Amino acid sequence: ETGVTQTPRHLVMGMTNKKSLKCEQHLGHNAMYWYKQSAKKPLELMFVYSLEERVENNSVPSRFSPECPNSSHLFLHLHTLQPEDSALYLCASSQEGGGGGHTGELFFGEGSRLTVL
Amino acid sequence: GNSVTQMEGPVTLSEEAFLTINCTYTATGYPSLFWYVQYPGEGLQLLLKATKADDKGSNKGFEATYRKETTSFHLEKGSVQVSDSAVYFCALTTNAGKSTFGDGTTLTVKP
């Protein structure tokens, strides 16, 4: 138990569907991340939110739309995906900034395994 | 930019063998260094870390030493077990909070 919970763990969707992935962290962290992990490829950073503001968007197609309503929750809205978007989507959180507690460590959820048919 | 290069896998060892997975990095400043492990069907979890030069991180029999002179953070374990079979990721985080991961090394330990 890492303190980061992702739902659903598995999702199968057609290319015309709209679905969302949810992430919740119970660690009091102020930064949250979405990563994509595909077979035989390096881990890809998709989005970073710091203090609920998006600070990084690594050329991710617009069919992926993140939302961070508060520092504990992060969503990834999916629409008109392609089969090549099938992957494990990992959410992570960390504590950023000066003062006590900043170690640079990321805390990951167990991931949402997405299959696009 | 920052980069992390780790030993290509897959690595297959017999139980009780010695493990080394090499990791070198390129970064400005003084990053913190990490090894994460990903067991089948799970997310990544921190295995060990070191925040400054010459620090040694250790956990579950694994060790890695932050070597600034060789910009390395090699992972070692004296005697691996079947339960150590997983994917291992070397990573760094800069003072600005930006993380960079290596490509991962798959370890399989056979009984």
C-alpha cells in the first residue's frame, strides 16, 4: 500500500468510447503525475500537476485530457483513443518544494491497465 | 538534458547468485538517485535512494552507492531469491523536482 489508489485497475474500451481514469493520494502531497508505460518502451511522463496547476504537458495528444480538481485527486479523461494507446497508466505523487519532506521520491499507484479495441 | 542509462536486460540468474545492475547518469547539479522496483502486475515502488555523493542506499539486501566521480549508482545484491524477479528502474530527481527514469532492467531468478 503506497498511499496512491488508482481505479479502475483494468479497462477495455472501444475507439469511440469516453472513459476516465481516477487517482487519489492519501499522503498530503502537493504534486501529481500521469505516466504511460507501454511494452518494450521507456516510461513516458505525460502530465505534471503542482499545487493543482498543470506545469508540464509532454506533447500528449488531445484525446488525453487531465483534470486535477484538488491536491488529492487526479483524473485522466479518455476519448476517441487508438489501439496504440493501450498501455499501463501510472499515477504518482510527490512532495515538492523547500522545507522539510522534499526527497524527490515518487509514490506510484498500481496502475490502470487500458486496452483499446 | 538529464539522462539515466541502465544495463540492458533481460538478466537471468540462479537463486543465490550475485546481482549487479549498472546505472549511470547525466545531470546538472546534485540530483538525488533512486532505484525503483516493479513486481508483475504492480506499479513502481521505491527500493532505495541516496541523496548525496558517497551515500549508500540499502533495503531488502540490495545496496547502491552514489558515486559522483563516475556518475554511477549501480545496484547490487549478494544473493538473489526467486521473489526478487521484477523490473528494476534507476532514476534521478533534480533539485527542481524533475525526475528522469532509465529504461528498466528485467530480472528473472530461477530456482
